[in-house]
Amino acid sequence: MAKDKSTKTSKAVVGSLGTLGDYLKEQRLAAQLSLRQLADQVGVSNPYLSQIERGLRKPSAEVLQQLARALRISAEQLYVRAGIVHPDPGHGGGVELAVLSDPGLTERQKQSLLDVYASFLALNERDTPNPEA
């Protein structure tokens, strides 16, 4: 039974991150970079980058920034695909980008701030009366 649960969890992780990994691989191939070349430019190991591309690992905002820089693509696009920033303009975005781009914060601090911000947004959305009801 525990094995079934871990399999479901693994599939959920792969499903939620698959589009990010596919997009990264597509961009890497378009830039004519091998997995090893991109890993060297980003400063991560080949296996770790491979796991990101296959949707098995969730990269930090810092790694996403390095990937964007190496691939010469928008870091914001990677944040959206990774689920860090909401793609709709009405759901913030500016706050998340400001937090992620602040060099004075550690990765853990950035993630904590983003978690708190998301919880406030969810709380406000829940407490806002629905005019259609």
C-alpha cells in the first residue's frame, strides 16, 4: 500500500513539472547545447539537470535564474512554467518577481516569503464574497 502511495506522488510530481522540463529541453536543443554544456554553464550536475528535464526534480528560483541566463530566455517565463509566478496579471506576479530577484535574500527566505504571500492571497480570495452567488 505504501508503494502505491509513493508511485502516485511520483506521478504527480512528474505531471506538475513535466511542462517545465519539456520546455527547458526544447530551449537547450534550440540553443544547440548538450546537457553537459548547459549543466556546466548553470553550475549544476548533469544528473540533476537531467532530472529537472524529466520532471523528477523541482529547481530552486536561483537555478531557474541561472538556466534562463544560460539559455538567454526570460526568467519570468521559467517561473510561470515552474508554478512560482501566476501567469494571470490579476494574480500578482510583481511581488513574486521582486522577491525572487532580491540578491539580499537566501533561497529559503525567498521561498518562505512566497509561501506566506500565497497563503494571504488564498485567504483573501476565500474571504471575499462572491458577487455571482
